Amino acid sequence: MSDNGVPLRQPKSAAFDAFLVSADILLGEGAIRGMSGRLVEFFGYAPLDPEGLKHAAAKTCPFVKAQCIKPNHGGCTLELGNEQPVIICPNRLYANEHAILGDVAVQAFGAGVNLTSAQAIEKAKADGTLTGKEVAVFGKYWGSELSIPKPKTDEEDDTGGFYIDYVLARLDTTGAMAEFTACEIQTIDTTNSYREQVAALLKGEQFVDDKGRSPGWTNAGLNWANVSKRILPQLIYKGYVLRREKYCGKGLFFVCPTAVLKRIRARLGTKMLEYPIAAGTITFQAYDIGDPVPLGQTRSLVKGETFTTTVEQVAYAFVSPVNLPEMGVYEKAIVKALIPRVPGKKKAIPPQPA
């Protein structure tokens, strides 16, 4: 059990790690070939759970008690084959009144701190009731997100900014900022579609696929290409920006599903050194959903691996990949493609380049 009451999950077997590496690194196309996916959480609950269907009709999210950000399909978590379901909606991580932010605050500032909205801070300051344990939260459902500027280019004076999902600022008894940390929340996008499953669920029917399986499987997958294309570059940039902040003494926290963290570890390699939480570090924190529960209940959020390293370690590993295929794979592919095809005969093996 974590300090904030979120259960801890034991790591899965090495076989799952090998599966992730082979799909992401060796296939190199971002999505898993041949895998079928289906929703295991629909508007917060198991498919066809009456409580979930109520939220589907109202297009609301039970985890944030507000409108669903994906009202057309309400997908929270996707299952691929027999693997651990993967959270695909960030709001799914905000269960239990943003318990994950409480976990981050305890790691950054110590036990006993209290997450507080900026508006409540102002009132406590006016009343003279601040204790020095208040942590002001800036981010979605707590207030506006804070952005950091993107690098300027020769073509443009300003290219906008990157948003930090959450900034947690610990205040002293006068209401002044004592220190702060930032927290990024990242799930994973999907590929293809689970539209047919959603259409059946919205009618209150079990989804049957074209092979007659019930509940059926769709062709939906997970867009692992975004790990390299978007997630890691932005994480590195934000990490370097925060490294120069005087009051950011605990670096950046990155919260994601376990499968995403495993992809990141596979992409960056296993030789990154671990560091204590400090200025210039990135702390990776994984979560998953718990075991199935009775109808009318939502699955728990289970805390998994925590790993802290420096932004420099991440940046260097990103530009120096170690999970490469054997040398000469292009040469062999070209030579093989040039072998003449003769019906009924085995291909001749041409001489190899010197």
C-alpha cells in the first residue's frame, strides 16, 4: 500500500517485458501486429454494468464527476489479448479525488501535506489559518494549467508553450511559495477502432465479433509510436526547463500506465542510473487498474513501479538507443530481394559484398 492509500502492484514476469520490446523495437511500427483489443472499462465500469450505462447516457465520468472527455466512446481501459489492461484515458488516473497527486506530493514534500485549490489557499491566507502543509494544485479540475514556452525559432518570434498537466506548490505559513514540483499525466492513444463494441454497449447489448466470440474482440490497438515521437521529446524539454527553476527542488514526475513505462524503459535501454529525487530528476510512476469487482463498483487504481533518474540520463539514452537490430540487416534484406524467383526452384544465394 502506498503512503496515499493506493495499492501497490507486484511487477509482472519478464515475458511481458520481452513482448513489449519485440513489438515496439523490432517491429518498429508503433502498433502491435495481429493483436486484438477490447474495452474492459466503459464509462468507468465493466461493459454492460448498469452504473456504467447510466454514465454513458449522461456522458459523464465517475472519476472526476464531470463530463466525459471522450463522450462518443467512453473508453477508459483497453485489453490486448491476455495482457494486463492498459489505461487509455487520463481521467481514469484521477480516481479517488486525484489520489495520484497525493502520492506525488508525499514523495516530493513529505507525509502530512494537503492538496488544496488556489482559491482555498487565498481564503486560508486571509483567515490566518495556513499551517505550512498546504500544497496548492494548479491543473485541470483544480484551476488553469500553467504553460512553459516552447523554444523560439528563426521563423517565429513565439511558438506558444507546452502545458504542464499539474504543478504542486508547497506554501509556508505566510502563503509564500516554499518549493514546487511538476507532474505530467500520460496514458496512450489507440489505433484502429473499437467503435463496433461501443455501438453494441450503447444499445445495452454484448458485443459479438465476426468470429462469434462474446464478448468479442475489435481491431483496436495501442499507438506506441507516440512514445518516441511525442512523449519522450516533450518530457526531456520540460525536464530541462524545470531544472533551471530555483524552487523546483524535486524535478518532474511522470505518471503513466505500467505498459507505457515498460515501453519507455525498452526505448531508452536498461543502463540508466537511478538517482534520489532532486532538482533535475524525472520520477516515473506507474499505475494500473486492479482486479475485476462486482457490478456497481469501479476497479481500484494500483500503484506499480517507481523509478527516478536525471533528465540528462533520459536525453542521452533517447539519442543513443541500444535496442538495435543486428548489423547488416538492410544489406541482407536488399540481397534477398535481388535473388531471382524461379518457379519450383530454390533461390540461388548471390555472392555477398566484400
